[in-house]
Amino acid sequence: MLQRHLLILSLFSLLLTASLHALPLSTRSRWIINALSGNRVKLSCVNWAGHLEVMVPEGLDKQPLQDIAAKVASLGFNCVRLTWATHMFTQPNNTKLTVSESFESLGLLTARAGVSENNPSLLNLTLVEAQVAVVDELGKHGVMVVLDNHVSKPMWCCSDNDGNGFFGDRYFDPAEWLHGLNLVAGQYRGKSQVVAMSLRNELRGPRQNELDWHRYMQDGATTIHSANPDLLVIASGLSYDTTLGFLRNASLRLDLADKLVYEIHRYSFTGGGRQNWLVHPVNRICGYLKNRFEDQAGFLLSSDAPVPLFVSEFGVDQRGVNQADNRFLSCFLTVIAEKDLDWALWALQGSYYLKSGKVGPEETYGVLDASWANPRDGAFKRHYGLLLNMTQDPRSNISSSYTLFHPQTGGCARVGRKFIVHVGDCRHSSRWSFDSPSGRIQLMGTSRCLRVVGNRMRVVLSTDCSGASTSWTYLSSSMLQIGATIKQMGRLCMEWNTTNSHTILSNKCICLDGDDGTCLDDPRSQWFKLIPNVT
């Protein structure tokens, strides 16, 4: 009986790690691919902080490491962006420091006791050995790892004048930084679950300039590639990694054998704009975000020499109480989904050992709650489900179709019994074709089209696909309100109906730009997006 259980556990372990067997990764055009098979590999990641003063990945005082790794996998993530500080590897007083000593030196005796209870085997490891243990445990659960050089001096990130922002800042010595990259790349050579290293998180501050960016990004990328040629090398932009627009004028000159990826960050507060989501028409702010994203980063996907783009940080208050965050998320999910971008959500951690001088603070952006046992958002997998799936495969021979996505709920249009259309789980969504000239949205494999019947009435699937009532178009600057113009009824938009089994209605369009430029009503119940499927 014991042998049988051991065999089952062994087979389970093999299944969990199957995704790692064919690594390393490479790039082809705008895609990250399996270097051996050429198949696309989509990074669906979560950030796990390990760069703060303790220099130990957060949460090991709350739950056993294996439980945290299992939770990451069970939530649908296939990757962790694990942050680290340069000084953990380069400063002599840190390289031999044990986990126990690190907590004790900061007076974090309660957190140390938590680690002793939940992860006793880690206490007497050095900080580097503890990081390796975390990476190994993630690998056992089939989770890839991106190692992110977040800061030089361990601390919370970021501000313009924290000494960690740009090459030559107080704590950011370029030679020491290169030495750290070399040490870390070499440390993980041969560990297949470590698939990438980022050069530096959120370059910023008064010293930032394009000339030094090009110089040191080239040096850093070459350093990583020389120490560990299997790794993808991820380069961040300027101004807190909010722009790569300067690459339009001069691309990064590197020969990394198809290993280069760029990264970008976005939040509701990017550019100081959180309040904009509350005091200006939401369609306009969303449209502005989408245009800025394309200008600052998205263009890399369709340039003459396309390169993969990794949204390595975006996030919101997972409690759902921040209205600006909620509006931003509904908009930005469509950006990621439409391009099927690789991404990493900020963040996994439900709490910190120590952050900005405060002991044990909660992280409301954390996917996990303060106990690290449960998702903070009970509907997390529904809200992010479409992003967790690959919707575009560059090698697919199947004709493209569309998923009709409702970003406010994270759901997708699905045809149920009696051809009733409702918003449900994206894993079971219906496939649609879209004919742009006629505006016809047709259920794949049938002769039925979405049709307007009347105001506040259900959108129906009809065999009559002619006329204005089946001619759909995007009507607002957000490009998210899909509507039809009907005589005597005007413009009616698709709308999620919360009161009747989540069906889709047609209703008077909310806050179209041409109606009232000062309209501040929330149009997100009417936000739908046709997301391409090529799989």
C-alpha cells in the first residue's frame, strides 16, 4: 500500500513539473516560445516580493513554503516574478547571514517565530540558500520563475530619490549591479524552472537618461547571457518602467540569440492619474490609457523587428473597494487580453514582514489574504480567467474566431439553452465570428447572429442576420461599448444584466462621448470586447 501511495505521489510530481521539461525558453518575433519545440509559452505570473529589508520572500512566517507554492499553481499561475536585492548577493555582511539572523537583526522576533513554526528547515539557511529553496519548491509545483532585480539596497520600492533609481545613484553602483547579475545568473544555471532574469525594476529619478540606459542595459544583458545563456533577458523602460517609447528612435543593440524581452508597468496611479478615473468620463480615460500604452510600449509588438512585451507589473486593491482601481482594471484587462500579452500581477503577498518601517502590514493588492491561506478576492479565477488562458498561438492553423469578453466581471458571452446569451465562465465561452463591414456578430458553426430586439430587452440569437438591428460597432473612445443604431430607438449598447441570470441586454448607451462630455456615470456594465482567438 505504501509503495502504491509513493508511486501516485511520484506520478503527481511528474505531472506538475511536465511544463518545465522542455525549457529553456526563447523568442520568435513578438512571442515567447519553447526553445526546443517552437510552441508558444505564455507567462501568466504573480509577483512575490523578496527584496525588502529581511531579504527573504514574504509570507514564510504565515504558511509552509510548499503550501504557498501549491496555492500559486492552484490559482492558475504558471510563473512567479521573484524580486531580489543586489546587496543580498554582493555585500559581505549579507552573503553569510542566515534567515534567523536576518529577522533577529531587525527585531522581527514574532515573524521569526512564525518561520520557525511553518518553515523550520529554512531558519538556519543563508539568505541565498533560502531563495534557492523557494525557487526549487516552485519548480516542484510546475511554476516557472523570473528573477527580478528590484533594488540594490533592500527596501520598499520606489521613489525618485531613494538612492536605488538609476545608475550612479547612492546605492546603485553599476559595477556592483553587474557583479550581482553575474552571481545570480550563475547561481541558477542548470535550474530549468528559472526561465528569465530582469535587468532592473523601474528605472527612474533625476539621473535617468537614454544614453546611460542603452549603455548599461547592453552591459547587463551581456553579463546575464554570458553567465547563463538559457535565460530570457528582460529589459525595463524609463520613468518607473512606464515607457519604452524612446526605442522608436534607437533600438537596443544586442545579439542574444532570441533571448530579449521588454517589460512595462501599469497601475491606476501611473503618471499620477488615479483621480482621473473618478473625475473625468471613464470612456475617455480608458481610451487615453490604451493610446498611451500603444505609444509607449505596444508598438514593439508590430514594429519592423517585433519583440515580446511582458506586462511585469499591474495590479489593484483585491478587496474591490477602490473605484479608481476597479475602473482601471476593467479597461486594462482588455489591453492584455486583446494582444494576449505575457503578464505578472502585483502581487502574491498578503502581508510583509517589514515595510517602510511598519511591522507586519497587510498588502491590499495581494492575491492572498493576510493569513496567506485564501485568495483575498473570492472570485479571483473568474475575474482573471481569460488572462490565464492562451488565446493566440502563432503556429495555429485554425481559423480565427472571437470571444465576447465582459471585463467588469471577467466573464465571457456564452450561449445556453434555448439560445439565450449570458455572461459566464470564460473557460466555457462561445466562439463568434465578426464581419466588420456589416457589423454582424455570428455564433460560430451556426447561421445565428446577435440581434437587438428593443430597449431593456435581451439581445437574441436570430436566424435573420440582416438590417440595422444586427449591425454592431464600437461607439465610444474606449472602444468597449458595442452598440447598434436603431430607428426610433437611437443607439443601444450591449449591457450585462445583473438581475436576470447575467443575460446580455440592449440598453441606452451610457456616457458616449458625443452625448455629454461631462458625464461621469460608470459605463462598465456596457463594456464588451471581441477578443481574437487563434488557437
